[in-house]
Amino acid sequence: MKYLKTRENKNRKWEYILLAMLFLTLTLFTSCGKKNALERIKESDQIIMLTRNNGHCFYTYRNQPMGFEYDLAKAFSKYLGVDLHVVTTHWEELLPSIEGGEGDFVAASLTIMPSRAEQVDFSDPYLAIQQKVVLNQRNRGIKTLEDLGGKTVHVRKGTSYEERLKELQAEGIKIKIKTYDDTPTEELIEMVAEKEIEVTIADSNIALLNRRYHPEVKIGFAIEEPQSLGWVVKKGEKELLEKVNAFFKKIKANGTFDRLYDKYYGNVEVFDYLDLKKYHRRIDTRLDTYKPLFKKAAKKYGFDWRLIAAVAYQESHFDPRAVSTMGAEGLMQITEATAEEVGVRDRMDPDQSVMGGTKYLRKLYSRFKKAKDPDRLLLSLASYNVGRGHVLDAQKIARRKKMDPNSSEKRRCWRLEWFWRQSA
């Protein structure tokens, strides 16, 4: 009996050992078979970007995706040799979504913060920013941090702004914090402009960009030391993170980053309050008068009416009696020679001016057949403004320097962009 029991115990011992080895083998097999994010991206030939739908991350204009973060992400997908798929989600869901595997990376102008770094992994910094107070131009009572005492500061919930305001509260400044669920910073800035709220906080890049569209706001003092923005990947995705960092290093070295930055943020520091006020006032008081003419001419000659409106504002500030020192007249500032070419008898007549000016722009456009849009349109606009001869001279210089004569620098005209956004 004792022998049988000893043998039975030995058999059980070997069973335990075999089971343990089998479990270990299965565990190792499973872990070895699990692909990391970069491997899955290359296998699927697609990378998923999580972002926000706003003016500085991602938006759609005329069925074309745009935005600073989007353009960076598009360049990154090209760098990896895969397609880009964009998923927009609520602000509060960005980090939980990346943790849950609903995307491969977050590109949404996120500030690198220790509290967030506990949850996800950040890339190396790619843009320096600073939290700034945003006020109405008429606000004279808030000039320093101490002046925020007793004031209600309105910010989106879960942002670096809210975290910093709570730190200031802990330091003894009696700030009241009003938070909003998934309300874009741009919307809060607009509320400040409309005097619906007194003060909000915005990163410097967002504040500068939105001041163009809301000249009633002013950018005040900083409430935090300079910080940086970073992209986000799921915790532990080391290979993908290394690719992101290598990508940013490359585009900063070859000038791609600067070109994309200039496309969206070029000259945002330039701000003329009186000029912008005049601009917005004339949009409010004069645009509706001539909008039917812009639409009629644009439809006839195949342009977006907002483009024609932007040209008219740039040329005459919507003044049908405007006369330049060079003798150009009317809404579209047509010269005598151009008037004769396009059949305009009375340059001061708004209808004739808009129809004639748009016809002339179409003729210019037809002469740059070798260029592709948007370069073709930009070359046409340049010709309208300074004369086709000057543009042809510039093209000759470009050829001599072995540059593309049909490529123009793709920086936006912010006034034109304003028309498009406001009229969409």
C-alpha cells in the first residue's frame, strides 16, 4: 500500500510539472504571437489618428481635410508608407480611447503633463506653447494674476488650464473655475469676444490664431511657465514612439515642419486692431449688399463666390467708388485697359465691375495651364494684383534658379480663409 501511494504521488508530481510546462509554453506562445502597434500598422497598411474637430487640429473645407495636426499626421503616415485614417472624438475620450486600442496615436495639441504621462506615453516635444489669459478688449480690470482673485475663469474640463488654475487656487488666489464638457477653446474665446463670459485660458498658438477671427479679444498675461505639445501613444508602445520621434526630428531638419507651421500660424503675431475692426465692420455692413453679384459672377465663371468676395475686399474694401493712385476703379479695381479687354463700360457700376473683374480672373487662370491647383489659382490671383507681366518675370527667375516656375508658396490668405469659414 505504501508503495502504491508513493507511486501515485510521483505520478501527480509529474502531472503538475507537465501542466506547468504546458501553461508556460502557451503563455510564451501567446506573448510571442501578440504584435505591437507598429507591426499591426504595417500589416494593415493603415494608421489611425485620434484627434479633435477644430480649427487647429482637423477640419474639412470643400470636402478636403485640413488642420495643422492633420497635415503633420498625413506626413507621418507617408513617412511610414501607410494610409491615414482619422477618428474624431470627445476631448475627455482621447486618452481612454488610445488606452482602449481605438486608435494608434493622438495628435490633438495635447500639452505634455506629468499627470497624463502616468496614463500614456508622450512623444518628444514638437511645439512650445504657453497658457495665456484671454479677455475682451474693453476689459481693463484684469492685468495680473492677483486680479483673477474673485473672478470666474471659464475653461474646458480636463485640460491643462483647469489643472493650472487649481494650482493657483492652492497658492492662495481665490479663482472661481467654471468647467465645460467638451467645449472647444475656440468657442470659449468667441464667448469672451461676445462678452458672454469675462475670461478664459488658451494656449498661445490657439489664442493667436483665433484673435484673427475675433478682434474684440486681447491676449493677456501668462499663467504658467512655457510648456510643450506632444503626440500620444499607448503605454509601452516603444517602437511606434521611436518612429514618431524620428519623424519629428526629420521634418524639423528638412524644413517640412516650418512650412506646415507657416501654413497655419504664419504671421499670427501681426495684429492691427483698428484694421481688423474696420474689416469686420465692413463685412457686417457691406457684404450682404454685393453678395448676389459675387454669387452670380462666380457661378458664371466657375469660382467660389467667397473667393470673388475676398478679392473685392482686398481691392476696394467693398467701396464701389474707390479709385487707386494708379487709376484703377470700382469694387474690383479694374484699370482702363482691363475694362476694355473684358467689355466693362462703367467701372464704378458694381454689377459691371464684379462681372468684369471675375471674367478677367478667369482669363488669367486659363493662362497658367501648366500649374496645378492651388498653385494655379494663387498665380492667377498674384497676376490680378500685381500684373501678369510681373508674375511671368518671377517665373523666369525661378527657371534660372532651377526652381519650379509653377509652384507658389502655399500660405493662406487669412482674410480669404475667414470668408470661407464664416460662409460655409
